[in-house]
Amino acid sequence: MPRASSRPPTPVRRPPRSLTLPSAPFLSAAQLTADAPQAYWYDATLGGTQGESVAVPTYQVTVHGASLEDKWTDVVKAGTQQVLTSWSDVHEALNRDVCDAARKTVSGTNASVRCGSSRAFKVTRKEGGAASAVTDVNNVYNFFGDAQSFYQKSVGVDLTSLIGANYSDGTGKALRGTVRVCVQGEACPFLNAFWDGEQMAFGEGVTTDDVTGHELTHGVTQHTSGLEGGQADSINEGLSDVFGKFIALSANDPNSQGVNRWNLGAGTSLGVIRNMKDPRSSKKAQPDRVNGPGWDTNNPDVHINDGVVNKTDYLITDGDTFNGQTVRGLGVDKSVQIWWGVENLLTPTATFKDVGVALNSSCTALARSGAAGVTADDCAQVAKAVKATQLDQTPR
């Protein structure tokens, strides 16, 4: 995207970043170095810009910052300081670090579960490393790969770049997780898993594609819609269930086949914890519609009201007759695109009614652009699902 800069060869600009990452601070010219400018004829229409095809004389300048991740090319119009376009020269790839707590009891603070050589636990298996003798280590390593592959192929997001952590231990920015943790004051093995804002921690055996994908998606939400507080907390949980299940289905996880297609937690030491098809039959009963049985607007438990999001996902993806509405399922691929639009449309303090609006808006935008094969009739089905789960109602 064209932007102003100081004169070549040291333009002042933001370092390369993923589309959904928070804005980085500006780098000063003193922090930058540049390679020799290379003469280059530039035609914006060759990159997809609309308008008349006209080549103009420019210079390509490769710019470097202090970090290896700070490398990009600017195209500067000859005789001016105008940057016509720029692109990152760093292409992130999957990078995984998994540590084994070996049932050590930790305090539960973020620092107590950190995975990195200078942190609480040393890396047991890093990217490209040999398999570990610990099953949980290998499982999480593989599930991180499934999540990375899903986000990259389905919505063009490099998960490692977006939510990875760099602890300056020589392995760079990586998806990090510590397995087999025990937490002070809790039973050991610890029967839970969590995303702490930078990395993941797992109790022993709490490792499946959907659970891992659920927690990693909290990281994605942290860097996109930023849902937090009030009803947004439950929506956050719902989106994690939605994308966690999509990750498992896309990876053909055996724990998400047959009767477990819409069950979360099958195959873990927890057992099935939520039923997205029938939230009322979950381990802890959830509502399946806004203002319906089990609904609590006061949101005392963030994992309760998210049953409404889960039911809506089930209806949009597989279809069913529910609450007076018969919905034709759109399949996983279309549903992923619609829900990804929701993730990016919601604001931090979103309500459940906002989810209904976002679902309809996301589908309409896809249909109008012809993306993902979404049609107007598909959007009619989404609208029915929204009505069925009463996401068009104001929570009482």
C-alpha cells in the first residue's frame, strides 16, 4: 500500500506484520539499513490495481531492521520520496516448541508454565526435531501443525506469525505449549488446558485437535476481534469451539468422526465436555438459543451461553430443523468463511445479537463478491439459523 516515507534508501515505515496484528511502533531511520536501489519499471495494474496500464520509473529498495523479521521491499517513484507499494520479504513458516512439565506442580502463573530454554521448562521437541517418548508432547506438536495448516489454507492466516511467542531462546517465534502440567490447588493430573495470552498449557491427556484448536483460537481472537468482558466472553468461548471443531474436522481427526462429529473433548482425559449439536445435553447443560432454557444474561460462567454459538454453527454447517426453522446445511468450507467474517466483524464488547448481525453481514458480503461459492440462498439459510437460535433477539 502506498505510504509516505523519508527519502530513500532509509524510508521510515512500520515493519512487516500480519493483517490482523496490532500496529507496531514506527522504526526510526537510525534503526534501518537499506541495500542499493535497483532501477525498476512499475505498473500498478499488474498487481491487481484498477485503472490504465502505465509503467513508471521507480527504484526497488530492500530495507532491513534490527530483527530478522524486519525486512521488506519498497518501490519508490523515481525523483520523489513517494513509496508506491511495499511488501514483506519474510515469509513465516510453521514453528513449534513443545515442553514437558513431567507432572511438576506449578503455581499457575504465566511465568510458571513458560516453554523455552531460559524459562520454566526446556523445549522437549522443536520444529523438525525427533519424536519424543512422551505421547502428549508428540500429540500437541502434531495438533499445532493441524491448526497452522487449517488457518493458512482456509483463511490465509499464518498462525505462527499471528500468535507465536519469541522468548529469545534461539528458536524464534513459535507456537509454544507445555504439556503434563499440574497446578497448585488442583488435582494432578490437571484436567484442563488454557491459552495464557502467549502460549498454551495442558494437563495430562487433555490433548486433541479440537481442544488444542479451541485454545489456539483464543489467541486468534485476542489479535482480531479482541472479545472480552460481559457477553463477549461467552462469544469468545463460542468462536473457539467453532474453530476448534473446524480444525478437527479439516484434519480428519478420528475423535471428531461419527457420533463425535459435534462433540468437544472426545478422546481426552476429560471426556466429552460439550455437545455443539445439542447443547442442552452437554456435560454441563447449555442453552441452545438466546433467552431459551438455561440462558443467563448475567453470564456467571463464560462456557454456558456459548452453547448458542455452537448450535448455530451446527445448523449452518450440517443443517437441521430446530425451533420452527428448517435449515439446509452449507458444509464446512462455506461455514468456515462465514464464521471467519464474523471473527473479523465483531468488536471487543460485542453482544449475542451482534453475532446474529455479523453472521448475516458476513454471508451477504461473501455472496455479493462470489467468494467461496456462497450464494444468496446460502445466506437465507444463515438467516434461518440466526432466527432459530434467536440471535436476532436482545438478551433479556
